[in-house]
Amino acid sequence: MITKEDGFDLHLKWDGPEPRRYAFTAIILFVSLIIIYGNSFHCIFHFDDYDNITENQNIKMETLSWENVKKTFCGRSYDQQSRITRPISYLSFALNHYISGPDVFGYHVTNFVIHYLAAVFLFLLLYRTLRLPVLSRRYEKAAYAVALLSAFIWATHPIQVSAVTYVVQRMASMAGMFYIMAMYFYVRGRTERRIRKRAAFFTLFGLTALAAFGSKENAAMLPVSLFFYDLIFIQGAYSENIRKNFRRILFPVLIVLVMGYLYADLSSFLEGYEKRPFNLGERLLTEPRVLFFYVTLLIYPTSFRLALLHDIEISGSFLSPWTTLPAILLIFALTASAIAYCRKIPIVSYCILFFFLNHLTEGSFIPLELIFEHRNYIPSMFFFTPIAILAVRVLDYFSYKKSIQWVMLFAMVFLLAAHGHTTFLRNSVFKDNLSLWTDNAKKAENLHRPHHNLGSALLSAGLDDEYLSEMQKALAGKVPRNNIKYMTHFNLGIYYFYQNEYDISVSHFSKSLEFRPNNPNAYGRLAMIMFFKNDLAIAEKHIRKAVKLNPDSSEHQNMLGWILLKKGDIGNAMRHGKKALMADSEDASPYWMLGEAYRLKGNLKTALAYFQTYFRRHPEHIPVTLALTELYSILDRQASLEQSVCLLFCLSKDRDIASLIREYDRTYNCLGDDRAKRITDAIQNTIIRQSACLEKGDEIGKQPGAVHEKLN
């Protein structure tokens, strides 16, 4: 029987010496988590992963040099003089890239290990906490069962998926891991009598605390959490201890507040609200409702309620919506009750304080977005401890009837299994962009970003009509930042650009600039359209704005080179082409433009070298194949000419080669009539000499009449 008298012991095989208990905990947590999170290891990168990981040059570390390590400390900023940003998190991404490159599997394995270690240390902390003198009389015999159940529920909870499977939120999970490790080492040091061990534990505490701060800023509440932990669980929340501790911290807190007021730039802080659809007051009114929404997710985490992005109504006043004032009053009531009853029910009091305290950083006045599930990673660590205590007490309550007790036990196991199954299903949603954003768009149909991102996923899948439908929904949706719709208009501009619907494309790029006037990419695309329409003056005006806004862009420098080349300014065109190569040596486009420039200057061998460099990276590019055909003919390189002509017919498929030449001529104005004739003659002469080669293409050699059909 499971009774209060035997400490709610479950009488399972693992009951025994401490090492066996620790081993069982480590094994059961690992096996459970690997089953639940095993399907997450091949989920792709999503959303903020691109800016922070896949497109972040700072973390693409090829060697373990100090210079490369220092670059990771700057986060996404390429200015090496910028402030350090979450250095531990970004360094971990860099190490992932160093070990396994862009393979997402390694990133997921690291996230899994972090979450597993966080769960183990949460168990260790809870187990030790429940056996401290203040709590031991009530919980020592049940400490193991309560600690294991609490850590298990926390670790397998579906709300943690966004901090574990969503790769970039390693920042949250890593901060949580070091946070709970720091608390554990602090408690060990605080309760250890031997000086050497005490020093060792406090050293580990200092290192892990610094690592937590270096992972994410929300770890800033660690000193406050430890202050209340020490006061409630170690010293005891007696009046004398409370007065003594608050006298000690009052002066340092006042100093910090005064220094913050004198030196903090409040104006720049308030500027953060200028891009939000809410102000400081509205955020402070809304967050209490968000916190209670989190509580409902923690208690009732069904799949249809979980999402990467949530839609929540902004509170405009205490009564709009009506739940605003009750949420605020309830937070004050719970906090006041937790403080008032911290001696009578210390574990429940601390769990309440810990939850609200650790939501302060991201859930108060800082101009962040209103709601994200991953923000619960640290605050929820103690949330399930009262629930675990209640579960054990329920088993004790039915101890008079063994059959009922076993039914209750199996019911709890079933709930835990269902709980884990929801987490497993939630992981599968992150499999790819289409599944993630389809799920999110259904759950938050009035938000902008789910529809925008779903549209992008649909376009990648070749579903153009569905893409346009989702983008229209995105334009009608609510936004987290006032100017974010610039990207939707920009993407629509790109779409219509490749559909050759230039007027619609220009309309969207112009609208994009209304939302974000300093977007260099929109100016660059407008310049490209004007270039294709042969309006070189307007094209140059737009591209010079783009270059001014982003002088290090290879794409913009190259586009300016093409415009100048088309205007006949070959020297400056070459100068900007070389700037483009310096900006990004991986971008092959400048080689094409420089090849045309050197050809126009008459330096054919240099032109050939540039064209060949471009061709090696883009072997299916028809315009450069035409250019190579001409140069091979002029330079009398017959073998290369024959291969080029053969490839040209293979690439052209059913298209008329003469029309390809005219199309290229209209766009870049680099093919005069004489040049077109040279290419045509070269192709015809090569066909006559090497009809066998063309048979490898589309069997033109067997149909001499088809040659003239494709060339004329």
C-alpha cells in the first residue's frame, strides 16, 4: 500500500540506496525523453533559426582560433566593436557548425542533451530541497517520488517543445540548464560543512551562473530566486530573518535603481515601442493575462492550444477586455499570499514566487513581443512540484482500498503517457515549414506572420495560387511590429518579378518601401526592373540608393555595374564589378558582368577567363553559354566551341536559339547585329562539322531543317 506512514513510497524495484535512485532517475528520464523527442532530430531549421544560425557568418567557425571564437560573441552583428550578445549560446552554435557543418541533426542532439541535463539537475535540486530541515519533516520520505514526478512532468511537457525542438531557442533552454545547475551548486555550497567542498560548489555556482547570464538575459532573475530560496528554505522565513535580509539588500537595490535612473537611456528604451502595435501601458496591462494563459497551457496542454505564435488581444484599459483587471488582482493576491504563508506552506509559496519572478524579465516593461511558449522554460521548473505532492497525497488518500489506489496509479500513468504523446505529436509539427505554418495559421488565423510564412512554404512547394491567397491573408493580419508587412510586399514583388509582371512588382516594392523606407533590397529590385525596361536613369537612381544603404552588398554593386555598362561607362562598371567580388567572393554574378565589360574593351582572353569562372559555377546558364560560343569561335578553339554548341542545344530544348539571342540583346544591350550573326554562323558551322555531337542533345543532326528553324 502507498501510505503517508511509509513516506508515500511506491514500493518499486528501484527503492534502495541513493546511487540506485540517481541511476534510475537518469535512465528513466533519458529513455522517456529519447522516445518523446526522437522524432525531432531531423526537423528542419525554422523562422529565427535563419538569421541566428544558417545565415549568420559569425558562427560559421572553421578553426578553433581565438579570433573566430570572439566573432561568435557578437551574435548577429558583423561589427566586432559591438557589445557582446548571448556569447555562450552563439558559441555553442559555432561549435555545432565546426563539428557537423550545416547539418541540423547535430544541433538537435545538442538541444536534447541540454534539456536532458536540465531535467536531471532539476530533479537533484528538488530532491535536496525537500530534504532540507525546513521541509524534511513533511516531505523527506516522499522526497524522491515527488522530485522524480515533478522533474518528469516538467521535462516531458509539450510546452517545452518550442525551447527544445525550435533550434534557436537553445538560448532559453541553455540559460535554463545553467540556471538550475547554478541553483543546485549554490544549495550544495550553502549546506556543505567541509570548507574544500564548499569552496568547490561555490566555484561551480559562480561559473554556471555566469554561463546562464551569457546564454540569455532572462537568467538575470537568478540572484532574486536564490535570495528567496535561501530565506524560505535554508534560513527559514522568520520575522527576524526577513528583517535582517531585507536590510542587507535594501541599500544595494537602491544603488542599482539610482544608477539605472541616472545612466540608463530611457529614451532609446521607449523607442522600442515605436515599432510595436502596443505601448508600454498596454503591454503592462496585457502581460498578466498572458501569464494566466501560460498557466492554463501548463495545466491543460492539448495539442490544439499549442502554437509557435499566439494571437492575444491587447488590453487597452483595466476593463478592456474585462479579464485584465481580474488577472492583475489575482497576481497581486497570489504573490501576497505566497509571502504571507511562506512559513506555513513554504514549497507552494516559493513555487508561486518563482513562477512570477522569472516571468518579470520578458513579461513586464521590456518592449518585446507579448507571448511565446519558450518563455516558460525557467519559470515552469517549480510549477509541477505542488502537483506532484498532490498526486502522492491522492495515492495515500486511497490507501484504504488497494484496488482504487491501483486504478488511480494507472490513471496517473495514462495521463503522463498522454502528456508525452502530445509532446511527440507537437515535435512532428516542426518537421518542415509547411507543416509548422499550416498548423500555426489554423490556430492564429488573424495573425500576419503565420500566413506570410505559410505562403513562403507553399511557394516553395510550387503551389502558386495558394501562395497568393496566404499572402493576401497576411496583409490583412495583425502584426507584431508596425513595419513588418514590408516583407510580405517585398516577397510579392519578387514573385511578380519572376512572372515578368513588372508593373505589379513595382507596386509591391514601392509599398514595401512605405513600410520600411531604408530597405536597400527593395531599391535594388526596382533598379533591376527599370534596367530590364531600359529606363537607365531611374534604374541608376534606385541602385545608388541601395548601394548607399548597403555598400557591402555584392548584388547591389554588381547591378550598378550592369547599369553603367549598358550606359557605356565601361571603366566605372568594371570598378563596381570588382567591388562586388571583394564584397562576396562566393557570388559568381560579377564574373559575368566583368566578362561582358572586358569583351566590350576588346580584351577577349580576360573576358573568356571571367565567363569561364562564372560558367563553372552555373553550367546551365544560357546567356554565358552564348558568350562563350562567340569567344571560342573568335579565338578558334574548336574543341571548346563544339562542346559549347552541343550544350547550348541541350539547354535550349524546345526554345528558338535566335529568340534567346534577341532576348539577351534586349535585356543587356551587349549583342549587336554583327555579334548575333557571329554566334549564329558559329553554331551553324559547328553543326555542319560535328552533327554527331548534336545527336547527344536533341538529335538536331538528324534533321538539318530543324537547325534553321531554331536559329531563324
